[in-house]
Amino acid sequence: MKGVILEIRAGAGGDEAAIFAADLFRMYTRYAQSQGWGLAVINENRTSIGGFKEVVMEINGAEAYEQLQNESGVHRVQRIPKTEKNDRVHTSTATVAVLPKVESNEIKLNPQDLQIDAVRSSGPGGQNVNKRSTAVRIVHLPTNITVFSQTERSQSQNKEIALEILRAKLYEHTRNQQTSQLSADRRQQIGTADRSEKIRTYNFPQNRVTDHRINKSWHDLETIIEGKLEPIIKAFHNHG
């Protein structure tokens, strides 16, 4: 696999979760740039305070999937929000999903299985970005998988992007059906974004990042959150 579709969604924690989602977006963006990979945002839902309810990006480059596939899961942050008056540490989460890009000939889509709707793009606070229905929502009826694209000005371009995301999700769906119950349980945990179900914690007061799957910590959080993910990715691969 040479490319991935990476999705980040705010989890538990309200506005702070959305801000953390934006931090993760910046972290992966800078890591991708440091690797010389191509990157494009293909869908986003921003909040009025600069965070993301959801952001989806496409990353293309040699070994992008191999390096990023283990980033999927619940990421937890512990820090004092800028709006906190009593210096109280808050805990918030965001979920990350890494899907391999799939060529059109690998996943065949039956037009009869697709419900395709043209909808209006929306920005922060639900305001319309434009008055034309250029955004596209596609529902795969057999699985109820729903995808959405609104970043392009043309409806046809958004449709192609949405179909690309759908193929990636269907590929992952098919692969997951062939795995064990343990994998199914893990996917359920990712979906809930519960604070107690996490793969990694970013603890700002202690300047520590901990990956709970390999029980290893790093004490240079600021560097890691700015995109220096090499030590974590290398440690995880060595552990496996």
C-alpha cells in the first residue's frame, strides 16, 4: 500500500476534544511533510474555536500505510485548557482511523447499492459555505456505511472523492469481517471514544507520551506533537 485515508474525530471532552483533534491533524500533517509524502484534506468539519469535529485527509507516499497503520485507535490528552480558570487538568479524547487507499478495480461498487445525495456544504456553526449543493453524501445500502465530501467546488469532484473514501471503508470492512472477535471488540472501542479505552496518552503536565499497547513512554511531548513521530513508530515496529 502506498497511500492512506486518515480520519480524525473529536471524542469525549467537548471543545477541548475538538482542539485536540486539530493538534493531531497538525502532528500527522507535519510528519507526512517530513517524509516527503503528498497530503490533501478531503473533508473537514471545523468548530468556531479552531478545532475539528472531524477531518479526513489523503496521504500518498512510499510506506505511508506501513508507517501509519498502527495509529488507529483512541488518543487521549491530559492538560489544562486555556479556558480553565482553576488550573484543573482535563482529559479528552479523539479517534484516529487509518484506511489503506484502494484502487477502483480492487473494490467493485454496484450502483444499485449506492444512495447518492447532493447536499449543501457547511462550515462552522452550520453556516452554508455556498448556496449550491456541491457536497456529496453516499450511503452504501448493504452495510449502511456513509461517506461525505465537500472540499471541492464541483459536485463531480466531490463524488469521486466520496467514492474513494467509500472503497477504502469497504476494503477495511471486508478485512475486519475476516478477523477475530478481539479485533471486533477493538473496533467497538474506537467507535465509543471512551476516555478509558485508549491506545496512547499525551500528558502535558508531565511532558509525557505513553503508548499503552507496548507500555512505553517518551518525555518529549512537545516535539512529538509537532510531528516527530519517528521514535514511536520505530518502537512499535520493533516491538511487533
